[in-house]
Amino acid sequence: MSKTPTTSAGLTRRSFLKTTTVALGAMAAGSMLTSCAAQPEAAVVEGASYAPGQVPSESEQIFRGVCRPNCFGYCHINVHVKDGKVIKTSRADYADPAYSRICQRGLSHVQRMYNNERVKYPLRRVEGTERGAGQWERITWDEAIEQIVSKMQEYQDAYGPGSVAIALGTSLASSMTGSYTRLLQALSMTMILPSYDQASCWAMTRVAGTHDDWHANERTDLVNAKTIVAWGANITDAQVQQWHFVKEAMQGGTKLVVIDPTFTYLASKADKWVPIRPGSDTALLLGAVNEIFARDAINVPYVQQHTVAPFLVRSDTGRFLRYSEVNAEAAAAKAAQEAAAQKAAAAAREELLPQGELVAGMAYQSVLESMAYDDQPVVIQGGVPVEASKATDPDLYATFDASGVPCTTALSLLKESVASFTPAKVAQLTDIPEDTFAELVDVFLDQPVTHYVGYGPQAYANGLQTTHAGMTMCGLIGNLGYPGASYGSYWLTSTATDVTYNVGAGIGTSPMIIDLELPEVLSTGKFNGKDCPIKMLYVFAGNPLNCSPDTNRWLNDILPKLEFVVTADPMMTDTACYSDLVLPVCQWFEVEQITGMGETACFNYNEKAVDPLYESKSDAEIVHLIAQGFGMGDLFPKTSGEVLQQIHSGEAAEAIGATYEQIKANKEVRFAPTNPYIAFEGGTFPTASGRLEFYAEDPQPRGATHLAPTAEDVALEHLPHWFPPIHAWPESESCQKYPLVCMSERPRYRVHSQWHSVPALRELDPEPTVKMNPADAQGRGIESGMYVECFNDLGHAVAKAVLSNAVRPGTVVYPKGWHRTQFKAGSWSELIPGDFDKFAVNSSFMDTVCDVCPWNEGSDK
């Protein structure tokens, strides 16, 4: 039957669109004991206003909140409280007015807080019922904690500490994740890491040495670009808070080029739209690199001093030739230094051995690294080998014989590797005409250019290569490290905190496992060659049953192998519905928090505005109670404030004025060193060489999996290279059977699976839809407004068809984030394969194909 939510009395589509100043009131309480289905009902508070810059009245208090659903915005909002209840939210100002904004999600927090989908008290699955049946019994917090602790002790005693795992999601976005990390380390539990949108991040780490998730120039710098090139980024919907930066840059004369398979709303505003074949961005970029060589457009001074281009590469090992290999004096100095390091490391290990093998081993490794000999890569200058750091005018195309081993420069190897990517080949792979490709290369060369990279290009199996190729292209022409010159998505994380808090109660020995590897671990009981029998999973700040690929594999393979599943969340998510125990967690405005990441480059303070609703508790208190069950309560602060005081302290925090007390007093403290922040300023990169390492000397997978790279795999990974998507490619076996590439879009009404049950937003966006081109619909007997079934071998999803010429023929596009209870049948995550590239280890959400047919309600594929 239909799961379309009902709308609240008195709140009509017309009234919501007419004025976004309507207050969103508290929702009526409802039972959650028997169903996971959404039942949103709300009453509207009359007479409220959303004008910014409001001041408290005699009957109303205003608190500072931070909206942080992982859309990168971290917008400051006013949280209006009357009689102990939040009655509305409104825009609050940043010190930098560019970041003062609020969107429809930020305006609807009240309906999210006072919502029938809130988990009101601890719930336990009724014994004898199946997971997902919606049969719950209410229990006390004492009962819930006692069962969690007893289960953890039972499994750890029988199978080892790693048999209990914690799965981290992406929705908490605050310093409070440190509480769970501290608990995980103290009890040596296994950590399950998400694999969402990580291919681009890992590529940036590989070539640029970053440890932020996404690194680029701050978006306030867009005004300095001649052109903004948006790659698979529908900014007006996915990151609506950033659209004004693009618009203001365009008003100042900046051009906008959009490269996207779909004619998005952003594309409609562009100076040029390039409809690229899905999954072919890497080929376009490699072709651009080849054209840079062909046009002799390399920025020679930049490439010589800020990239590894002149470094000699050994033909036998693929590694950089080191100076100790060509200079006897350097070889002797290296040997002496390494002997001294070994002696000092052994002494450090011996001293700390009473604290355990792990601590002693870490000390040993730390000393070795700190005393490592700086064995410089070799370049050729004036016909002789020179240490790279001492060369002023190195030869970019030199060759050298190192004791019989031929060596050549990284730039020569790159040039050879892209030689086949002619304009004709690029046109064939990307479905972009040769003359359009030539125009794009002209745009790339007319600097400065900001390449605003979205999440579409990296959401295929070859997504790591896209970012590797893009950074390489920009490095060759010097389009990095200067105002207006940038490549990538933008998200900064501050390190000005006390990171020792995470291990303050102990250092764990169990592994970190990327979630895509979890099915293999559960099936074999092993990870990385060692026994790893995971029996219990604790999920917090995430919803893997909605956001991870191949939902049916979770339902039919992963969950049945887990004996006990706990979910801690404010909302009754898909994952909560299939858990054994659900814990109610505070909503953002019910607890004190600090964020230290995002596009604002600030620490942001979120005040506690109201007491926790129902029986919900903060993450800090939940962790404290679990630790208390293990006799470790004294090591874990009970309140969020106490946790924040410890995390936001120390020399690094004091140096930039970002201690807990300072952040609390000022509401925000900027941590970026410049304004606007310029990534890799002046061509300096946080790599071992201090340069852009487009040639990766030692390419490693993002995490260990059963797909161990071969020597041949590693040889390919040194440089960016092309291979097609696994499924979403015309010649693939999957595409022969299911001819439509199935792509998701990030809608303005949700962030991932959050805001799924907010009545005001559901009135605007009531049910799952799928967009397709009329030409594809006609041959399948599909009309606009008809319910259709999208299906492949993995599963299906039923949605309402929306026919649009904006959708590329041969593709379908769906808004992500709908919960299973909101579909007539199936869900989008059912269709997404769980296979992955062995180096990126990333969920390839777009590397998906399907077919579509009119829905037969009686069928069940």
C-alpha cells in the first residue's frame, strides 16, 4: 500500500510557498511500539516570524544553534524557545556575512524535533519476532544498558574484543564522535567505517597529501576565478547554501561551465553545458592532459618546483631514484643515520615495554620515523644527478642509467601514458564532440579556473582516477594554490583539538574495517588474514540500511550473521527498524555541541536550548553509562560539556583562540589560516616531498580488503589511468541486460536520509519519483505520473515517473534518501551494487544500471 505521508492540518502547499515565515509547531505524540511507518501530524504555532536579527522577548528565549546535517553548510540559526519548547528557527548571523543563511531544512527543525518518528524511549524487539516486523517493547534505560553491556561482555569473552563492532555514520558532525572513539579504543572494539563519497578524498590524499575529506579553495574565493567548471555538481539543490557564491561570482564576470550528463537547474544558468557520458570524466581529463602536452602549455617553473615531474623513476621498481643510490657520501650518511635510529627506537621500545607490546611498538615506530634520513629524490640538472631540493632548473625529460637500471622522469612517463587520448578517442569515450572538447581545453588553460567538483564523477568504480587526473591536469598548468585556481570539493577539518582524548582510556588492538568489506568478513570470519568473528554491531550517527549499497545483501546476508544489533539515533530510521535494541538520542538543540569542520572553516558552538525530549540522552551520557558497566565510568565524562572541555583544549587550541571557553563565548572561532582559505597556497603541498605527487610512488588502497592489489595493479596506479565503470558502461555485461544507467541526485528536501518525515517538506515532495527521458519512456509504455518499477538483478524500487527532456537518454535519475517505509515497494539502495575498486574502496552509487516498466502492484521482483 502507499506510504505517502499525510499533511498537517492548516498547512497547505500554497501557504508554505507563499511565506516561509510560518512557524513550524510541535507534533502530536504518538505510539511507536508497533510500527516503523511514518505518521507525521503537526500543529502550527500562529503569529511567529522568521525575520533575521531577532532579539529575545519577555516570553521567548533565543539560543544559538548550528545546522549540521553533512551538507557542509554549518549554518548558524536562532533557536526560539517558549515555555520550554522550541517554537521555530530563524537565521542567525556569522561574523562573515557570506555564511549567514538558512534553507528550508533549517526552517523546519521544529517539525523534525517534535515528530512521530522520534525515538522516545529505549525499545527492544519483542522476543520471537523478526527484525523489521515493528514489534517493540518499551524498556528502561537501566535495562537497555544492562543488556548492551552483558552482550558485549558475552561476545568479547567468547570470541575476543573485536567481536563487538561500532559502525560510524556521517550525520553527527560534531566533536562528540570522540566519545565513541574513546570507548572503542578502551574496549578494543572493531570500527566499521563508512565508504560514502571517499574516492575523491583518497585521490587527494594520494597526490596532495591532505587528510581533510575534501580540499579546495574556500568558496568565497570563487569571485577570483575567470571560469567555474562544475563537474557533476548540482549546487542549486545539493548544496543550496553555496549557490549564492557562484551567482555572485557570475555577476562579477566569472563564466560558468557545467559538465553533467543531466541538464540540471545549475546547467540552465550556465554559459555552457556539456552533457558528458556517465562515468567518462576520467577520459575527458586524461585527454586534456594530452592536449596540454600537445599544445606545449605546461607551466614549466611551476612543474619544476611544485610537482614531482623532474623526479627520476626507476624502471625496475617504479620508485623514485634516491640520492644515496648515486652518491657514496650520501649512502654512508644514510647508513649511519639508520643505525642511530634503530638504536634509539630499540631503547624507546624497551623503556615502554611494561606498558604493553602495542604502546612499545608505537614508540619504536615513532622514533624510526622521527629520525628517518632525508634521502632526496634525484633530478638531472646540467647533465648530472642532483638532490631535488637543491635543483633550480631541473630537466623535465631527462634519462639516466643508475648502475644498469634505466631511469626516466615522472613527466616523461605521464606524457607517454596519455598519448593515446587523442581528441577522437576522447569524443568516442565521453560522447562529447571534438570541437566542444577543444573549447573545454581552452577554458581549462585560461586561468585562473576553479573546478568545482561534485560527487557524481567519483561515484563510479573509476572515481579515484577522476580526481587523480583532475589534480594532475591542474598541476601541469599551475592552476593550484592561488586565488581563483582550485580543483575539488571544499570541506576543512581543524586539528586544533586534543586528539589524545580519543585514546585517553586505552589504545585498542582491533581493526578498522570499511563497510564494503563487512559482508566478506562476516562470511569468512576473517579480516586481513586474521580471525575476526563479529557478533554484535552498534550503529550511531548513521543509517547504513538506507545509505549503503545493496540493501538486500544487508537484509539477507549481513544482518542475519549479526547476533545483536543496537542503533542509537534520534529518529526511527531504516536501520533502527531492523535492530534488536534502539536507543533514543538527543536532537541537536537538546544538547551542547561544537563543530570543527565544514565549509565555514570555523569552530561553531551549538547551545543547549531545551531539555532532552522524552527519555533521550546525549551521546556522551550513553557512552558514560556503557563504560560504567565495564567499571570504567570514571574515565568517561558524563556530560557533553565535560567532553568538549577536554577535546577543545591544549596548545593547538590555545594558539588560535579555540579553547572550549573561547568557542562558547564567541559562538564561532575561525581556524583557517587565511581568509579566504587557499588550498596548497603558493604551490606547497603536505606530501612527503612538499610537491604535487601526480606520480604516486607507493599507491596504497584506502583500506585492507580481500581484493589485494597485485604488482600489475600497483604499476598502473602510479599515474592516473582510464578504465570504464564496472556496470554503467555501454559495453558492460550488466548494461546489455539492463540498458539504463541509474543515477541519484541529492535533493534540496533531504540530506542523505535525514528530514525524511518532516510534514512541510513532504507536502512539497510527497513521495519517491524517478526522472527519465520521454524517448526511453515511450518504448516502455510509460507516461508521466505513472508508477513504475525500476529493477535489476539485485532488487527493485517503485516510484512515480517524471518525464523530462533534461534527463539524458539512456539514463534515469532519482532523488536519494527516501526510507523504505515511504516506497510502495523496494528502495533505491536495493539496486546499487556493492562491488568496488580495490584502491578507492568506495561505494560506487552511480555505477548502477536498471530497466524500468509500468508497475504491476501484484508482482514482486
